[in-house]
Amino acid sequence: MQKFMLKLIDGKQLAQKRREEIKRTVEQLKAKGIVPGLAVVLVGEDAASQIYVRNKEKACEEVGFYSEVYRLPESTSQEELLQLIKRLNHDEKIHGLLVQLPVPAHIDEKAVIHAIDARKDVDGFLPENLGSLLIGEPAFEPCTPKGCIDLIKQTGIEITGKKAVVVGRSNIVGKPVAMMLLRENATVTICHSKTKNLKEELLTADIVVAAVGKSNFITGDMIKDGAVVIDVGMNRLENGKLTGDVDQASLEGRDCWLTPVPGGVGPMTITMLMQNTLESATR
């Protein structure tokens, strides 16, 4: 009996390669007097958000961007936050602007997202950008889905004509990654909590994108041989360990590809944020 080995897709390595490419382009832009600038706004004390913001700051430094970080107290009013966004929308040094989510409960998240200038929406969350993505016009693509597509292509497997199943229908990952797979000529099915026969759907998939937010929700018996599995899940167990939505142990010894958690999709998300900011600066 032939013994297979699970092939892990190294997101750290790919992210590093992409960052080096971005850094080279930034050096060329600086010679023309253009410095890509990113502003990040954090409201409150959410521990995970603070880590994400620090990582974004470090990434900016690494690729040579100009960056501004605003750490605002939990008590910041919605009006104060909207005024800051308005000022950054008009700041010519800033090409990309994002407010780290979640925001405190007294602030309307939608109002905050809608206040960002679509030309600086490097997170790709605004309806203008998502709508452009839907109809195939140039737009900022949401960072995590953009990283997912890059990771699939790293395997050398052709997306055109493949059956892709996306598990999860969020506006940040599920829906946009489905649109982007469609654009790459895959045949796409979106599954979610109300899907019947999820296992049967998954067993037909050449490409699986798991974005459910439930630890080890997808197991090896749901995945066919030869499939590429992109695990977007980031779930913290009681012991502090990070796990994905896919049970990696149950795929060991199987002939398929998988992004590990951590070290898969995560590093690509911030790198794609740098990529979007660079695109904004060159527009």
C-alpha cells in the first residue's frame, strides 16, 4: 500500500517572499519621491487587536512604508473616531486607512467602515470595493481571501475548471473568496451552518476553503485525495493553543495539501494588506 504524506503550504515563507518583492518596489517608488503610507486606528484594549496592530506596524517598517498608529481609549466617542477618519481621508501622506475591528459596543461598526474613503480602503471591506469585485472591476480585494488565492496558486495546481467548496459565508472571507475563485474559473459552492450533507459536498471538492470559526470542524474523512485545503480558522483552545477549522492530525498520511495553523493563512493576511497599500500608493 502506497504511503502518502500530507503536504503543508508554508504561508510564512510565501509571505516573506511577497514582502521582499514589495520592499523592492517601495525602494523604486521612494526614488520618485513616493512613500506608501498606512494609518491604523485601534479603539480600546482588546488583546488580540493589540497584537494584530503591532504586527501591522512591524510589517510597515519591514517593507519601508510610512505608518501612523492611533491607539484611542475605550471611552472614545463615535463622533471623535469619525472626525479622525475624516482627517486621515484627506491626508495625502496616507494611502491606506483601516480601523482595527472589533470596535467597542457603543460605536457603530458599519458607520465606521462606511466613513473610510473607498480609495484608501485597503482592507477591502467597503461595499464599493466588494461590489467592484463582484462585477469584475479593479478593486481592493479583502486581504485574507487575496492571501488564500495566492496560497492555492503556490501548490502549482490549476484553479481553472476545479470544483471549489467554501465553508463559511462571512463578508470578510467566505463571500469574497468565493467571488475570487469564480474569477479564477473554478466552479464554486458555498456551504454554511444550514447546509445539509456538508460531508458529501466536501468530498466532491478539489479546493476547500474553511472559514467557519469552529476548532477542528472539518475532518480527514470529509476531504478527498489530491485536494487543496486552505484553513482560515484561528481558534484559541482553553490551553491557549491555536487551532484551525481543519483537524490536521486526521489528514496526516493523506495525499493532499493543507495550510497549517499557525503559519498558513495568517502571515499572508498582513502581507496582502501591505500589497493593497502599495497598490493604493501607485494608483
